[in-house]
Amino acid sequence: MAPLKSISNKMRILTALLFFVSIFQCVAEVPSPIAQDVNEHSGRSVALITSLPNGIHFVGNGSITEVTALRDDVLRVRVSHRSSLPEDASWSVLSSARKSSVSVKPEAAGFSTSALRVQVDPATSMISVSDLAGNLLQRDASPILWDGSRFRVNKVKTWNDHFFGLGDKPGPLDRSGQVFTMWNTDNFGWQESTDPIYKSIPFFIEMSNGRSLGVLLDNTFRSTFDFGREDADRYSFTAPDGPLDYYLLYGPEPKKVVEDYAWLTGLTPLPPMWSLGFQQSRYSYETRTRLEEVADRLRTDRIPTDALYMDIDYQVHNRPFTVDPLKYPNFPEMVQDLRHKQFHLVLITDLHIADLPSAGYAPFDSGTAGDHFVKNHDGTTYVGQVWPGASVFPDFTRSSTRDWWGTLYAQFVQDGVAGFWNDMNEPAVFEVPTKTMPDDVQHRIAEPGFSPRTATHLEVHNVYGMENSRATYDGLLKLEPNVRPFVLTRASYAGGQRYAATWTGDNSSTWNHLRMTVPQIVNLGLSGFAMTGADVGGFAGSPSPDLLTKWIEVAAFQPIDRDHAAKGTRDHEPWVDGPEHEAIRRHYIEERYRLMPYLYTTAEETSRTGLPIMRPLFLDFPHATEDGHPFDLDSGSEFMFGPDLLVAPNPSPEEVAPYEIQLPPGVWYSYWSGERYDRQAPSAHLDLEQRDKLAQRKPLMVTPTLADLPVYVRGGSILPMAPLTQSTVEKPQGPLTLRVYVDSQTTPDTCHGELYLDDGVSFNYRDGAYLRRNFTCRQVGDGSLQIAFSKPEGSYAPWWSEIKLEIFGWQSTSKQISTEDGTKSKLIHTGSAWTAVVEDHRTATTYTLR
């Protein structure tokens, strides 16, 4: 026994020496050959830590872990319980982001950046992340749990943690206390408790004590997120296979997290302007005659509209990339007739290809010739039942297959079709309990950045719809390189915003689904998808006249405004319920078009920053509450439409009782009447009497009516607006309007705004063919108001020659406006605003109002 005891003592000494060597490496940033050898053995209970220029690498508790800093405020965590980390490849995270790196400062068992501090417990390999002031941002609640290839990560959760994101999952805005599964599912008739539905976006924002941290789990398998349902003191994410690879994005402001996520996974492209207009759709306008009747009625009733959609019934036996010549004779002529009437046609192109050998069906024949369809495990082509009957499915994990798919759009593009709708791409399969392909269907990955290999559908399922929309987007770019594609997709994954807009799927014609629209679209925006909407009026079922009217009102202030209905339901078009309802519906659609300069400017901001068009209040007002909790938890169904408009629909839209509106601290104006509201928050400089008065301020109560939707403008805003048009193609006639909302609490500038414009169609803006202009105003000591226009940036010539100023919240003394050269004109008081029309000199100009 003595020799064995001697060997045991030597092993203890060696283990201790290795541990001290690893600690020395963390301090000295000198990787040790000894430590690198030990990294091959992954069963130790004490972590062996190696310092890296941009992070740390450590081994312990049966795992290899690497934490690196991509930026000072963005961390990547990779963990493997095998002998090495998995392949560094991603469908979601951009290669440029994954390769990004910053130098870190080594610390004992951890490191720090200029924003964050990372520490690892050598005994458990548990990670904690804090800011440099010592505020804990995230901490493992237990070591990672492994069961074969399955893993579970547990994080500490406190009572005041709130979670947002995960795409369009039904339910409340805050995900706390809920469990969600990432598995794209065709779920017709989904309800508030249904999960999963169409998209898998494994990204969320954790907010606690006024600080925000984003988390992206880049794992395409069927993952699960538990935000305190099983255990109120922890949240977790788990997957049955695939890499444990997640990213942490620090704010502390939530806007910064959203911008970092866009940097990580990609920006929403600048959309064609027409896609921001009103869109009319149905499953289906089954004949050319019916479609043209709807188009003509929209123009006759002067309901502004930009897009018409065609669902699957335009095809021959529901076969994609065909047109039924009996239902739609002279199809190219029809497309051009609609374009002449300023309608953009959007066609559905499902991804299932009819299994029709020797039938002259070109998509099947060319797809077979190129070996582009997914396979069964025995190498035969997989066949499933969908709308055309027996169907085959492109393997979009192959770049060559995506290239082939893009060529299928050539004839439609030549005909003048403006956009395409990728539906059923979860992928949906009929007559099987799983509603999709079998788990063992084979995908042959042949993609730059990935090692060529075969993967089962379990791994590819959640990215299949995204890669379908990617193939469509890229194909359209190749066919028309200087035309911005418009692609609408039902299924997607994190990063899918790079290729397509989306909507919330087959919702229902109920008041509850109208209510759920707001948190769904807001969470989609936080998850990268800024171009989003919900089927107006509800897809399944027939809305009552009042429900359809209220839905059209709210949808006028959402990114995608598409009225859509299922087969067998009553008509949804704006005129169907008589003149009273039509007038209300028309009014809100018209207001959307008047706001088009503001909406398009917001969309351009989105294309640069990733900030969503429709957003939660906490994104723009992260410190609106004294204890740091998100303001939206107090404000019902309210949301921001761009940075300056607050929309406050009834949180229980079927109710008729008054409801309370919670405006964030500051000055607000009614968009409709110009009435001013001062919602100043209590602050330390106020005395007790002033604070008591604020505490006793009457709540803002609104009694709902059919025709009214409360909308408010942020004090200090300047909104650009246009004369009414019937489409975005029509040139506005008259001056550009700038609505100036003075905020006397802000000094020295009391308001600001921005305008962006280009041709709305091409990529010429990349070469300078755009217009960008900033506007500011300030009150000066003599009581006058100065409004300054910056010099226009870019070469694009706008449609206006004059600008109409409408000033709210300011009182004129001499009722005149003058420029630096002494030119004077009159101010006119109309309603609650002072107005004046001035010439746009297209130079830097300051107007003084007295």
C-alpha cells in the first residue's frame, strides 16, 4: 500500500502546482504549455484558468469554458463538455461580430473591460458579471447541468427582474414567470396561452434596478426558456443538443442593448416606402375581376392604399410559381394596370414544390436536376403533404439551393410584381401530428463559414424559414440589384430581420387578439424585427364592425398595416360596414399617410441603429419610475410609434368604461387637439408642498368612443408631415408641414426633429441621393422663439418648395416671423397652434417668431 500512498501524495502536489500555475497565468497573461495540456482533461473539480488577450479559457467540472469580450459591453460565453469547443459558425450572429475582439485587463479568476467585470468561481466554474461599480448584472445560480448532449444553464433571478423579447410569443409584455419553447410551429387558431407559434428568436432583455442586459442563446435546436415558472429564484435556458453558445449585451440603457443586438445579428434594411403604406389582402381574391374590383373601390372611395396581396388561389392547383390563366388571364397586363393605378402587387410563394415528375412543372424539374430537395435518412427525397398535395422541400442550408430558389422569381419580377410573401415556412406539413418534417430528415449543409456536413431536421428546423426568406431576398437583389426587395415571412430565427418583414401569423377576430397585438409587435421589435404587423381585423373569424374599426385605428400606428382575412370569413375591406365605419377607418389610414415623412424617417433610423419603429415606453423613458421598474408595467397597452408619438389604446378594448392613461414624465400634447399636459415627475429639488401637489394631480382619464384613439406627442418634438396622397407614389401637393411642440422645461434647445427622404425605391441613397435635415427650436430671453433648419445633407431634391410651421405650446407677442435677412411674414393663430408658411431656401436658415 505504501507505493500507492506515495503516488497519491505526488498527485496532490502536482494538482496544487498546476492550480497555482493557472492563477499566475491569469495575472501575467502568459498561456502556459502545462495548462494547455491539462485542458485536454475535462473532469477536474478545480478550474484551470488560462488568460487570453480578450478573455479567459478555463477547464473544470467536466467542461471547457471560454468567455471573451467582443466589445467592452458585449461578451460571448462558449461551453463544451467534450474535449474541445464546437465549430465557430452561426446562422444568426454576423461573422464580423463573432470575430470582433477587445483587449481585457486580467484579474484573479476573471477579467475586466472598460464596462464590465467577469469572475469565475474556480471550484464550480460558475460565472458572474457585474459593472465596474459593483452592480451585479448576471450570476449563475448553479453549475451548468449536462445530461449527455442536453444542457441547462441556471441564472439567479430576483423579485424585481423583468424580461422582454423572444419575438411574437403570445401573452403579456413582461415574460417573467412564464416558460417558452423555441420551435417554429404552424399553429392556426393560437390563443394567449399557446406556445410555440411561428418564430424562434432566443433573445431577451433582462431589466433589473434600472439596468438592462441582453442575452442571446445561439442554439438552433428546440430550446426552452423558463423565467421563474419552476423556481421563482432563478431563470434558465436549456437545449437537447447543439452548442452552448450565448452572448451578453450590456446597456445599461435598454436602447443600447437593442443597438448592440443589431450589431450582433444585423440591421433591418431600409424598406421600400410603399411597404409602409396601407395594404389590402385576403385569402383569397380568387379572380382577376374580384381583385380589380377591390382596387377600383379603394381608389373610388379615396382610401389611401399602396399594396394588394394575392394568396394561393391565384395558382394552378396551389402550385408555387404558377398562375391560373382562367382565374387571372393576361397576368402581366393586370400587374401593369395595377401599377398604373399606383398599386404594388405582393404574391404568396410558399416553399413547398409540388411533387410532379414528368409533368412539365419547371420548379420541380429544375430543383430535381440540381439536387436541391431535402432527403430522408435513406437518401431518397422527402415528400410531405401541403397545399399542392404531395410536395418536396428545398434544402435552404445549401447556398447553391438558395441561388436556384432566387431564379424562380425571374418571370414575376419581369411582370412587375413588387413583393413576395413566404408563408408556411416553419415548415408546415399536413396530415402528421408534428405539423412538420420528421426529425431525421437530412439537410446537407454547404454554406460559407460552415464545415460541410449533414444535419438532421432537429438542428435546422428553426432556421429553415429564415433561410427561405434569405433565398428570396438575395434572389430578388440579383434580379434587380438597384431595387429594394420586400419579403414578408411567417417563420424566422434570430437575425432574420436582415431579409424580411414579418407578422404575427394566423390570429383571430377577437377583442383579445386585438389587445395582444401590442405586446407581440413590441416584443418583436425588441427582438430585431422592426418591420412587423398583425393581420388587421384578425385572420380567423369575422370581426364585428366595431372590432374591425378599432383594429384599423390601432394598426395605422404600427409598422406593417395589412388588412387580411381567411377564406370563408366576411369581407374586411374598409367600406364593408357602411358610411359611418368607413369614414372613421379612412380617417386613420389618411393620418398614417400624412405622417409618412415621420414614419419613413423613423424607418431610416431603424436601418442604421436597429431601434424598432413600434417600441415600448421604457426604451425612450428608461428612468420614468423612481425604483427603476419598466414604465410599461404601469401603462396598459400604450406604446411609442417612433421616438415622439405615444399611442394609448384601451387596454381592454371591448370595454366602454373610462380608462387611465399614464404619460411618462415631461410635457405632452394631444396629437388631435394640441392640448398640453405637464406630467413632471417628483424630483429632489422640489419642496414638500410642490411634491404633494404633484402627488395629488388628477389622473388622465379617457372615455373610449368608437371614433377616438388617444395619441400624444412628446414635448420638444418636431414632426414632419405631408399633404394627403392616395399612395406613396403620388407626389404630395403643397408645403411640408413641421409641427413644433415646445417644451419649456428643456434648455437651451426646447425641441428638435429630423427628416429623411429619398426616392423610396432604389439604393441610390448609398451614393448620396438622399435628403437629411435637422430642425431645432429654442426660446430666447426676449420671449421670442427661434426655429433653425440645418443645411440639407445629400443631393436628393424634395417635392416641396415651402414649409408650413405649426407651433404648439408658445404664445406670440407681435405675431410675426422673420429671417436673418429681415424678411417678415405674419403668424396666424388657428386652433391651439400658431401657423406660418415660409419659403424653403434649402440652406441653413433660422426663423425668429415674436
